[in-house]
Amino acid sequence: MTHGDLNEDILTPLAFGVCAPIDSFEPVAFDDFASALRQTLDDGGRVLSLFARSTSEAQQWTLVAVLARRHASEAAGQDPARASLVGGDYSFSLGVVCARVGQSYPSLTPRSPALHLFERDLHERCGIVPEGHPWLRPVRHWPSDGGDATQPWPMYELEGPEVHEVRVGPVHAGVIEPGHFRFQCHGERVFRLEIALGFQHRGLLAQLVGGPHCHTLAQMETVAGDTSVGHAWAHAQVVEALSQVCVSPRADALRACGLELERLANHVGDLGALAGDVGFLPTASYCGGLRGDLLNLSAMISGSRLGRGLVRVGGVGFDLDDELTGSMRERLRSIGEAAERANLLLWASPSSTGRFEGTGTVPPEVARSLGLVGFAARASGVDIDVRRCFPTQTYSDHPVRHWLKEQGDVYARGRMRWREAEASFAFLDQVLDELPEGDLRVAPTELSPDSLAVGLVEGWRGEICHIGLTDAQGRFEAYEIVDPSFHNWTGLEMALRGAEISDFPLCNKSFNLSYAGHDL
Amino acid sequence: MWNILRTRAAQGQRTAAYPKSAPELPARFRGRLALAPAACDEGCGACVDVCPTHAITCEPSLALDLGRCLFCTECVDVCPTEALSSTPDYRLATTTRDALVLKGEPLALAERLSDEIARRFGRSLGIRVVSAGGCAGCAAEVNALSNIIFDLGRFGIHVVASPRHADAMLVTGPVSHAMKGAVEATYRAIPAPKFVIAVGACAISGGPYAESPAVEQGLATTVPVDLFIPGCPPHPYTLLDGILRALGRAVP
């Protein structure tokens, strides 16, 4: 992979875990900004976030893009100043690029579809018009806030004598979060699925401005309830970077244990749900119980099955003694064996695997161009994992075994989740065996004023990105949250193209995306 | 086939002994908080300052609203006089909002909602679950009730896929403005007699989002609530205990 002709000077490098003064990010010409984003994506890197700051002049905005640039690893070896570590054959580094725009600018989406939701978000939140954006619908305020439920925004329509439309939601037939789905079908065949979200919107980002408040961490643990540890950790990284606090190796290791337990509970639970969706009940029942066992392990650490209270700014809220780590390892081994038995049944059942294979395929080129993240991206051949690209100490010391598949179907996503679960069992066994020493919690200090910091965590669904910007008093002037679901909902829409409407539950479960994390 | 049977044998009996015996909970489980207002050093206010949801007041005397509480126990950690303590008691459900405000007396736990509810639904209850602006943490624990450990079906209780099949509505989340209409429509579509369960701090009081202009401050401003089950999220046993109590069923 080459670096094309990107002039690296227009990027301001940012070290992972360290904050930088906002005025160190000099705005560049819009064309340079656009080419930096384009080149980053073309090189296999990521646009982690794209948002706008208001300026002192009316109708003038500063677009801010936080990028994860991918480099061939020799480059990383030659430049010891690079903040990130090598992931596979590549290394990643963080950079920030800014540009001034008025109320409109030429859309970047036609060239780089991975930016389509960020641009819709800019339009929705700031009124900036990315001219030439192919589908400038609101992201999450439909139909709340400015909208009206009886006057929804136009959705994609298909006309023809034999075409029909199936509308589902917002309330679904089960214990599921609300969202509105429209399938344009010809018979059973789905031409197109469009998903309208925003029903879980609770005004989270606006609530964070002026913080951190005493309820901020509670809000972070509820960005997406099943990713409490992931989001709390990303937030803690932001605050720790802004207050120049370094957590101890022990606190880092305990956070990683919480994160992997969260991953295990969700992966094992969803594998059971996938089995349930194809009527293979043995694995469905066993995994349901095993998920509970894994949640109970989280509760052994923090008292909460969802890991609430584990991550605290500056460290962790709970410690493990030798007796507890010993009994956790023992339980993990027996749960791991039981989960393996349950999964072997599923993967050895041709009627189940036959239903998974070739269903809901997201080809690698689609996954790459849409910027999918997490296991869904890795099941479609996109090699991206924060635990390898921007590892904390624990993940550097105990690299997680890493898998990549190309097929991009329900089978690949299911297998990927089982492989990742196996890797997490092995990781936890290693880390719990030799928990490093260190303080549980370092007292946080005042946040640096007029600064920006990035938090990055590989949650069980994928890349979680938090960005905090402080004002002159060291309070949050703005706070951005990008849940992996933000990127991956479009992947689910693509998975349904040309599929049958009866494939939907299976495809949906294979992604199991968060509505709350998307709607914020 | 043999493999499936062998795995079934290795799996063993997983369903909990509850309600014949009290549930097993983790040692660090944070249940009901206990108050000793007499021990409170007036004017200290340390607990008031750390509480993320303003669940605690010191004036005129110490009171804690379990409907707002996230059970983070930060207040317990900062209290210099042990006027606040955390107990492992998982039983938290009440039938009135006021009962959730602890002032030092024992918590008035929920009892059967009415003779008619107990008679009609005591052995067969269909619940329609609506997630309305929450984080899905409560929804995940409601979902867990249907797994083989808690096995809701053995009580004759099941989650139904249509409000027309439902006898009760269970709502999680603070009720986002975008969901208010859907919650009302679901309530209207459930045939009477019916009752409503608010699950979690968000549905009872708005929880950590109580100050957000994008949400209601809980379910009660949208539909009448009959049963309050606090927590963030409530443990599945807390949920089960509350629902069984509302039906007048025996619980430990």
C-alpha cells in the first residue's frame, strides 16, 4: 500500500493517549482536507470522526477530521515518534486535519462512501450542506426534535406494478430496541432495505457539553447498555489524556478483562440467538445460559452483570485478589469448554450452516468502501481492530489472536464471532494468571484547557471512538461519540440487497447492532 | 444426534431453584441501599454532591429515591458516618412511586395489584415489552428472563409479539420524544384489564437522562404506571420478584 501523493504536512499528528492544543490544528485549504481524507481511506486507514466546530464568524465552520492513517510497517520502524504500534503488516497513526467551510461545501461522499453518515450528521446538527450528497436524510432526529412523527422525512421508494413495501417498527415483535425498517420487495426478494433510526435519541451529546458532570460516567455506561465497559473505557481515555493521567498496568489489565468478558457474553449469547433463528434449539438454549454465566463473571468483578462501575476515570473501581482470579479462571475454563461443545453442535449441523452460508453477503469491496468496523468488517476481509492498531499496554503484552475471513456472509460473521470468543477466553486466562501490580486508581486532575483528545476501544461490535474538546476553562466544549453501529447499520442494509425478506432476522442477529449507540 | 444428546447430558439441569429458595447472587452485588438518618452528620452533603442522578436529599433529613438511584454506591463510599450502606437485598419493586423514597423505614415492597389481576393473570401473563429511549441494558436483563436459567415460561409468563396478545406492558428507557407516541399506541392497543411496569431508573425517573430535553422524565408522564422496578439495570431476580409480587405469587 502506498501513501499516494498525500502531503503529510497538512496532517497534525496526535499521539494515542495524549491530548493536543486545539490551536495546533491549523486549518488547511479545503482541497487538501478532502485529499487527506480520500487518501487516508484509499490507503486502508480510517476516518474515525468528522464533525464541525462553530467559529467566531456566523455561518462559518471548521470541519475537523480525526484520521487513523495506515502505513507499511517499515515506515513505522524508521519513525520511533509514531505513537501507535504495529498491527499485522501495518502500523497506524493518528492525525487531525481541519478546514474552514461556509454553509456548504462539495460533498466527499460520492468519492468516499464511508463518509456518507458523517456528512448527513453535519447537515443534521449544523445545517451545513454537503453539495452533491446522494441521500441527505437525517441520521437520528427522525422523527423527534425538529421532526414530526406524522410527517416523516422522505424515504427511498420503488415503483412498479409488482413491487410492494413492507414496513416494520418502531416497536418490534420481541425484546428489541425501536427502529423503523422498510423493505422494497418483489415477492420475497428484497431490492432494498432502508433503516430509519433516531427513536432512542436522548440528547446525549448536548448533555455532555460543559462537563464532565457527576452524571457523565453514568451516561457513558449507558451509551449502549451492552457495551458499558467499552464506552466507559473510551471516555476514561479521553479524560485521562486531557488531564495527563496515566493509569497503572493493573487498572489497564482489569479494564481489558472487563472488555473481553463483555465481548464473550455478547458473542456467545448472539451465537445462541443465531442458532435460535434457524431453529437449532440445543445451541440456542445452552448459549443463553452460558451468556448468563459470563455476565455473572462480570458481576464477580464489579457487582454488575453489565460491568457497570468497573471503569472509573483514572483507573478502575474494583480489584481482584488471588482467590478471585483463581476462581474466575476456573469458571472461565469450564464455561469455555461448555461453549465449545455448544458451538461444535451448531457448526456440525449441515441444516444450520447451510442456512448461514451465502446469506446476507457483504462483499469485501463494499465493506471497505462503507468503512465497516469490528467483526463484521473482519468477516468481509477488512483487517481493522483497535486492539492491534492502537493497543493499550495489556493488549501489547498479550496480543489477541486475530482472524480474517473473506466471505462476508452470516456464516463468516458467525464463525468470526466464535473465533473471537475463543481468542478472548485464551486472553483472559493469560491476563488473569499474571495481573500486573499497580494502583487501582489515580486521582484525576483538572482537564487541560483548549485541547482535544481521542479515546479508542475495540468494543465487541468494533471501533468505539470518543473525542473530547475542552474550552478555556477546561470543560467540554464539544464531545463526539462514534459507536461501531454508526458505521455498520449501512452494512446490514447492504446485506439484505437481493436477499429474501425471511433472511432479515438472521442477518440482523449476525450484526446485532445497537440502536442506542447510534441514536445517542 | 448422539452428540446432541451427549452435550445435553453434559449441560445438566440449569434452571434456578428460585422461587423455592432465595437466589444466589455475586458477593459484590449492589442491591437495596439502607439508610440510618440518625447517623447522618447534617450539613455534610458529601453524598448529595457525588450522586449522579440527584437521588439523595439531606433536607430536612436524609432521604434516598430508589427510583433515581443507579446503585453505583458512590454515596456509600463517601459517607463519613455510615448513614448509607449497600445491602445484597435484590427485592426492590413497589406499586407506588412514593414508596421508592427511602427515609429509614423498611421498603414497602409490591403486593398483588388487585384480586382481578391475580385471578386472571396469576397463572398466565403475556407481557409486551417496549424499549423507549433506554440504553438496552434493562432490555437485555428482561431478555435474560427467558433463558434457561430464569425460565420465565415455567411461571406461565411470556413475552408476546403483539399488544393485542398482551395483558401487561413493560417499558424500559426514559421515553424519548420519538417513542412517546408509540408507547401510547401500544398501551391503547392492549385490551383491559391491563397493567404497566416501569423497569429501571430511566423508566421510573429519567435516570441519567432526567435533565435532557429530548426525553420524558420516565414513563408516568405518558401512561399510568402500576409497578416500579428500580435498578440500572435491575437484576433478573429483581424483575422476577417484582412481577411475581404484582401477580400475588409466592416469592422468597
